[in-house]
Amino acid sequence: MNDTPGHALKPSPAAGAIQVVQVRGACPHDCPDTCALVTTVENGVAVRVAGNPDHRHTDGALCTKVSRYAERSYHPQRLLNPLKRSGPKGSGRFEPVSWDEALDDIAARLKAIAARDPQAILPYSYAGTMGLVQGEAMAGRFFHRLGASLLDRTICASAGGEGLMQTLGGKVGMKVEHFARSKLILIWGSNSIGSNLHFWRLAQQAKRDGARLVCIDPRRSETADKCHEHIALRPGTDAALAFALMHQLIVHGWLDHDYIERHTLGWEGLRERALQWPPERAAAVCGVPAQQIVDLARDYGTTRPAAIRLNYGMQRVRGGGNAVRAIACLPALVGAWRDPAGGLLLSTSGYFPARRAALQRPDLLAGRTPRTLNMSTIGDDLLRDASAAFGPKVEALIVYNSNPVAVAPESGKVVQGFARDDLFTVVLEHFQTDTADHADYILPATTQLEHWDIHASYGHTDVLLNRPAIAPMGQARTNTDIFRALAARMGFDDPCFAEDDLTLCRTAFEGSVDFEMLLAQGYATLPVPEAPFAEGRFPTASGRCEFFSERLAAQGLDGLPDHLPNFEAIGSSSAFPLAMISPPARNFLNSSFVNVTSLRDIEGEPLLEIHAVDALARSIVSGQMVRVFNQRGEYRCKASVSRRARPGVVNGLGIWWRKLGPFGTNVNQVTSQQLTDMGRGPVFYDCLVEVAALEESD
Ligand SMILES: Nc1nc2c(c(=O)[nH]1)N[C@H]1C(S)=C(S)[C@@H](COP(=O)(O)OP(=O)(O)OC[C@H]3O[C@@H](n4cnc5c(=O)[nH]c(N)nc54)[C@H](O)[C@@H]3O)O[C@H]1N2
Ligand SMILES: Nc1nc2c(c(=O)[nH]1)N[C@H]1C(S)=C(S)[C@@H](COP(=O)(O)OP(=O)(O)OC[C@H]3O[C@@H](n4cnc5c(=O)[nH]c(N)nc54)[C@H](O)[C@@H]3O)O[C@H]1N2
Ligand SMILES: [Mo]
């Protein structure tokens, strides 16, 4: 394989005997920023990971987490050999085995299951790496050739993604760099300082130039602290707020009638629906003062250019898809799209012409149509028996790039499923995570410092190439190599299984992005128009911004967006009166980095933020251990009586490894497996709980 580490960017002349090279790479993490990295390597050891100063979106800066990427890669607990289970399921006890022994045994087990029904085998993966190659390229080929069950990868963004598709026609929107010139920025459902740092730098620039920043978030986040205004609405009430804004735009005539007429579809219907949402009605639903809504509408209706940075935090509730649809109507109503610094950005991923089919080869299914299982209901699905509706019981699970035992909802059931003695589980990992504890085999995988990959982004419009900086650690192998080796043992002889990683990197954007430029500078910018919808031309069927969706109406669904209350709305249960949201902790990336000591030291321990009024009613004081519970289960953590929590809502900061929390559970013990209105996504932030101080005897 042509993955020789160490491409010299700047050979250091004064290094003497020490050979120093700088290697260009890409941050692999699930984050909109997709940073360009420069890794300094001394005598084959990565000593520093920094942001590439030449890449404008990265601008030489990294978040605290990823600046510790070398510490993570050289972590003393990094998995360096294949391991085979030596204790009971879930005990976390393993013994080293050779690669040959592990791969032979895994292939034999998979062959036996596949001989009965390959759909009893399920891949489970998400965005541990966002790389197109170490993600689904060779893995996709392997599982397609095998005929395994397909996985619906819904755990993060599918509700909002689907909502955006319905209204704008794709995962497309403003170019992030233009936020620097906006005069009003609504940061909606996003803690940008924690999870979208490079956007926040642009918002700061706009603020210095006089822009007003408004944060719409139930939690008084670090970002809310730094905005001019914070609208602390109840979780899952964003569509109500959006409709009230429309109501005010209509009654005050702050509309761009020319834009509406020429570039939108369904205005009359939307107008009628919005007029049912006077600010007072929305204020009661959202739990915010009506005046705050009126003021926001005035700002939005009268400031140009006005931009919305929508993010996925607001779509993890029952009505998440509809809420995104409603919000995505706003820029068209005021003609904000006319200016490059106006409009909305949720995701840019639709701009990338990634050749996923060429990488993942669904044609290897050869006419078979395996069932699809939803990753967000893995808890229930692992516990299901064979049936006509479900198909075969899941007998084998191959997990890579994901830590479902920590991150999937209703973990009580997820753990029960993973603990099944008759389930054969293989986990490809860097570390012995909660999920790896439940494996039959753990296979050590390379990190981004050790392999080739290529990356799209969902927050900017550049393609990035990642070169390996160092040799694989210990016996670690790339995900691709592990699937190649398994394919060989399964007797899959299609030549596509022999392709090396550099070839896969070339395939990803062949014909659209100049690979030589990627090799030379590490990134390449896509040709996206500066104001993509200034003249309409939305990628919808009608070419317009679709307030009304013919497609949905044809399916017998509501053609217009609507406000759908949470499954577990505040006030709907007397036993569980508090709404819990569980946004990520700033120094972790989902459940990644929780085991990196320097970062865990910053976060301290799992915390539940609770408002003083709710704390007082329960005699809870800061620093006290509490039980957070509902009908699904209970977890325990420390309370922080905090102004970051609004009354009626508690914030359980995520996503700790269960085994690194004080009682071996985490926040997902109480979240539910219900699914969103669109996109079949999880509803992590649609969750009622009660909280009680923990007695000594508990
Ligand atoms: N540091 C860090 N960065 C990350 C991640 C991480 O774990 N840590 N995760 C990455 C991933 S996977 C993703 S998908 C992105 C997510 O990117 P964002 O969606 O920007 O994610 P968060 O920072 O989680 O912001 C979610 C915010 O939404 C708020 N929120 C919760 N419920 C509601 C609601 O009903 N309405 C509104 N308006 N707001 C609500 C939360 O309080 C939180 O502050 O971030 C990525 N970046
Ligand atoms: N309660 C609650 N739950 C949530 C969320 C929330 O806000 N609240 N957020 C949800 C969201 S937005 C998301 S995206 C999901 C994220 O869930 P996951 O995608 O599972 O993300 P991580 O927890 O970061 O786990 C990724 C794992 O992949 C491994 N990994 C990284 N790179 C590689 C590689 O190259 N090869 C292999 N084999 N492994 C690798 C890492 O070591 C890590 O253990 O969690 C969801 N869960
Ligand atoms: Mo995510």
C-alpha cells in the first residue's frame, strides 16, 4: 500500500540529527469545522498537531480537544493488539490473539451465519471518523458483497437534514465565511463556542463590526453568554417561535414580496398558518416573554443582511424535522438570500460531489435487497426475535467508528442487547470503550495520524486530504485493511477489494476535484456561488423555496410545516416534571476524548445543571449527588445549581463513558427510542425526568 508516512511540508534545516517533517492532514471528527491539520513529526514520532495556517477556515487554530490529538493517539491505553474475550460478555476481560487467529475465527463465524441468512449480520458505524475512506468505503463494499442488513445512519442529523431537503431541496445554504459580514446573526440550537469554533470566530468578527448576535437555546451556553440576547425557549418549541416571527413579519409588512412571488412555493398556505401564531401564543408554548419574540421579529425583519446559523441541537425532538422546515422558510420571506451574508446555514454537505457509490459499491448487492435497521433503535432491535416483519434475529454485529453502548438512546436496553450471549460482536476501535467491553473480538484500528483519508465538510465547502504522519502504532490496522483481510477470508475476490487507500482517496472526488492540488496543498475549494439563492434556483423539484411540499402532501402528510409538541412535553407528566436535554460537553466530542486525562480533568465529572428554583424545590445544593430518573431508568451524577439551566429544564452534559462515570451509567440511561417526525432520528432532547437528591443510603 502506498501510504508511506511523512510527506515533508517544510523540512527543518537546523534539525541536526533529528529528522523533523510536517505532514498535512484533516481533522477526522464529527464537527462542522473539518479543520486542516499540520502534524510535526520528529524521528517518526508525532510531537504536535496544529491547525494549518494556510487553510482559511482553520486559520491556524484548533479546538482544545484536537490540539490533544497526539496525546490521544499515544494514549497508554491505546489498543495495540487484537483481543479475544476471556470473561463473561460485557466483563471487559480479554486476552491478546494474533491477527490471523482473530480474522480466521471472525470469518468462520460470519460465514456460518451468512449461510443461513446474511441479514442476521449488522454493521454498526457512525462518524468516529468522517473520512470517506476509513468510513464506509471498504466497509460498504464488504457488507454489500456479504448481503448484510443495511444500517439507517440516523443518530445525529437525519430529522434536520430531511427538513432542509423538503424546504431548500438539499443540505445547502450560506457559505460560512460570509457570516463575518452579517449584521444580525441568529445562532439557533447551537453552542458554537463548544461545537463550531471556527464559525464562532466569524461571528465575533461580525460582532466587532456592529452585528447583533442572538442565541436561541434552552441552555444559557457559553455561546449564549457572549451574544447580545439569549432566548431561552423550552426544548422542542422552535417551530412555534418561527411561526410567531412569521406572524410579526406579516403584520408589520417586513416581507420581500418580490422574492416571495418569484422564488417560493406555497406562500398563501404558510401565511394562513403563521397568522395563527401571535407572539402571545408562541410565548406561552416556548416559555419566553412575548416582547422578546416581538423584538426579535423586528430585528429580523428590518436588519440586512440577516443570517441564521441553525444547528442540529434543535432537531433532537419529536418535531425536529418540521422545526427545521419552519425556520428554513424565514430567509425567503425577508429576501435574506439576496445577499451573500444573509440566509441560513444548517449544513453544506450537499455541495460535495462525493462519489459514494463508487466507494461503497451498492452494486455488489447484485439484486438483493436486505432489510434496513435504524441505528437509533439498536436497543430494541438487538432484543427482537425473528419474525416476518423484522426478519432474522441479529446474530452478529460489527461495530466501527461508533460507541453505541454510550451514545445510543435508552442504554439500559442497548446494554442488555450487547450482553446477549448468542450475539457475536466484533468492535474495531482505538480504545476499550463501553461498546468494546461487550465484544467477542476487539480489533485495533489506526488513528488519523496513521492512515490516508479524504474529507468533505458540513460546515464549509472545502475538500481535505489526510496523509498519514506516522506508522501504525503496535499492530493497529486501518479499517479498510481489516475489511480487506476479512473479505479475502470470506472468499470475496472482486478486484475492488484489492484497491489501496490512496486509490480510494482518488476515487472519492474523481472528475470534480483536482487530486494533485489536494496532494500539493491539502485542501481544495469547491466552486459554490457566493449567494447561492439570490435568484432562487433552489435544488427543489420546483426550483423554489418550498414552503409547501407537494411530495409530502402526495404521501397524505401535511404539506406545510407545523409545530409538533414534544412526545414528552413539559407538563405532560406529573411524575416526571422536568425536561432534560443532554448537549455535548465542550471538551469531549460525543464520547470521544472522555478517556484523555487532560481533557477529562477540565470537564471534571458528569454534571446535571439545574435552575435554583427547581433545586430548591428538591432540596438540592450544588455539588450534591443526584438521581436523574424516569420510567426508562436512572443515572446518577453531581448537581450544579446553575444559571445555565432555565426553570423546568435540566442539562445533563454528555456523553460520558458509562464506566468513567461514578455509577457506571450515563445520561442515555433515561433517553428514549422514539423517533422524529421526519428522517427517523432519535429524540435525545425530548425527555422528561425527575431529579432527587441522593441519600447516603441510596
Ligand atoms: N466540543 C464538541 N463539539 C462538537 C460535538 C461535541 O460533542 N463536542 N459534537 C459534534 C456533533 S456530532 C454535532 S452533530 C455537532 C452538533 O452541533 P450543534 O447542533 O451546534 O451542537 P451543540 O453544541 O450540541 O448545540 C446544541 C445546542 O442546542 C441546544 N438545544 C437543545 N435542545 C434544543 C431545542 O429544542 N431548541 C434549541 N433551539 N436548542 C436546543 C443545546 O442546549 C445546545 O446548546 O457538534 C459537533 N461538535
Ligand atoms: N444523550 C445524547 N446522546 C447523543 C447525543 C447527544 O447530544 N445527547 N449526540 C448524538 C450525536 S449528534 C452523535 S453524532 C452520536 C455520536 O456517536 P458516535 O458516532 O458513536 O461517536 P463517538 O462517541 O465519538 O464514538 C466514535 C468512536 O469511533 C472511534 N473511532 C474514531 N476513529 C476511528 C477509526 O478510524 N477507526 C475505528 N475503528 N474507530 C474509530 C472512536 O475511538 C470512538 O470510540 O451520539 C449521539 N448521542
Ligand atoms: Mo452528531
